Amino acid sequence: MQYLVTEPVLGVDWSAPGEFIKFSLVAVFMIACAIGVARFSRAAYAAICMIGVMVGFAMLYLLNGAEFMGVVQIVVYTGAIMMLFLFVLMLIGIGATDNYKNGSRGGRVSAYLLSALIVLGLGGAVYVNVSFTQFGPVDESYRSMENLGATLFNQHLFTIEISAILLITAALGAIVLTHPDKLLPSRTQRDVAEAKMAAYAASQRHPGQLPAPGVYAESNAFDVPALSGETHQPIPESVPRVLRVRGINRTVGEVSPVVAQRLLASRVGNPAEGLHGPEASRSVGRSGAWGMPGPQAPQGLKQMVDEPAPAIESADSDSSPKEENK
């Protein structure tokens, strides 16, 4: 099989089928991961795809003979920076998404057009200024760490300084975000109480503690709402918000149908069959015991007396008369 290029290009010997296959597989893998970074709405999935892109970079370094750069790419970028990024995502919430779909349609169209212009501009600049037919073998001096460091800090010093500024800014931002209490004055108990009362006056937000979930004769599960002593109706806020958001909370009728029927009776105007109230209390039968209202108490203790059980004769008692007869 003949190739158009017989000399090493980008550090890869294109005359060897193995090198061509390796480079092609790595390129396809990196492109797929890069598309995943741009397309996934969940930040955790995008970060995992970014790890795949960095691993692909490390493989390209290894194919070019730069083993040190490949190891640094995996250890520093993939193993440290991206793992730290994923750890922060786990703390914030892996299900958090960017609500870009809720934005204006014009903003999304403008972002797409701007991205297309940037891609076209970069592609045109590369096409005009780079000659793809003049690639030759990679200079062996660039594989030396000393020559690489000299090139970075001599010819690209401004880029290195900008990167250092970005890293310092990121470190300071992390410190500020993890210590927000140092930026604002400390709040006393009086300040918290005044803020709660202001929120209650503005939006009727309850200033106290929310009621606990309901406790019934049939169940004391925390996914069932409690009953209000004033309105005699369920309180949805008594169920934890996590259960309500996920839709795994239960109604009173699912746990205690009798309680649900009595609540419905009090709502439709039948307080005697309701759950609470004077009418419901008067409709309950009295015990009839001494000192309690209700029917006249009995004159004595009428206890149930069990009949005596038949005696069970033992084997010794059965054999003794027989012996006497003998």
C-alpha cells in the first residue's frame, strides 16, 4: 500500500500502517469526546468527556516520543485538575444543569453564529498561513525538556505570564467562594429573627420551623403530610422537599383511608363524622366506666371465668390400678 506522504509528519511515520491506525483511532476518540464536551448539558458528563480529550493528548505525546509530556498530561491535567473539578461538581450537585434552553431564542442564535464565525476565522487563518505539503520530521531538539523550557520562557513568555495570572485568580476565587462569611458582617440571632419576620411580611414565608410529617394509627412514615389543627387539612410543607420534588410522597388516603373519609365528611358539612371538633367528640361512644360519662356503670366486675380443663391422667396413675388388681 502506497501513501501520499512517506516522511514522518507531526512525529508520526505515515509509511507504517500501525502508526496510521493508532493516530486515526486516537483522533476519532478525541473528536467524539470533544463533541460530548460541547453537547452534554450536565457538567459532570462534559467533564468526563474532557478527561477523554486529555487522555487522547497524552497518547499523541507518546506517539511522538515525548514520554515525559504524556505522563505529565495524565498525572497533572487528568489525574489532578479534572478530578478536582469532578469533586467540586459532586459537592455542588451532579444533577445541576445550565438552563440555557430557558434563555431567549435570539441569544442562542447569536451564540451559534458567533461560534461559526470563530471556527471559520480560525480555519481560514490556518489554511492561509500553514502549508500542509511542507511538513517534515520533527526536530529532535524539541523532545528535550531543556529545549522545550527555553522555548516556552523565551518565545512564549507572555503566554506563560497570562496562564500564571489565570491560575492565581482561580486560586483566589476558590478561597473567596469557600469563605463567604469573611466577606460579610457576622449575623446575630436578632438579625436572623428580623430577617425571618421581614420575609414573612413580604412573601408570607413561615418564620418558624415547619411541621413534622404526619403520624397515623396505620403509619408514621415521613412521606405523608401532617394534619393542621386549625383547618383540619393536610399540610404539604410537612413532607421533606426532596420527596415532594421527586414525586415519591404519599397522600393521607393512601396511608389511612378512614382518616381521609372523616376529613372529607368535615369538609362537606358533616362535623359529627369529622376527625376533630366538639361534634366529632360527642359522637364518640363513652366507655361506661366508673366516673366517666355515658351509660350507668355495672354493679360489679363481671369477669369471664374459664371452665376447668379436664384432668390428664399420667401413665403411672393408669398402671397402678392394674397392678393392684393383679
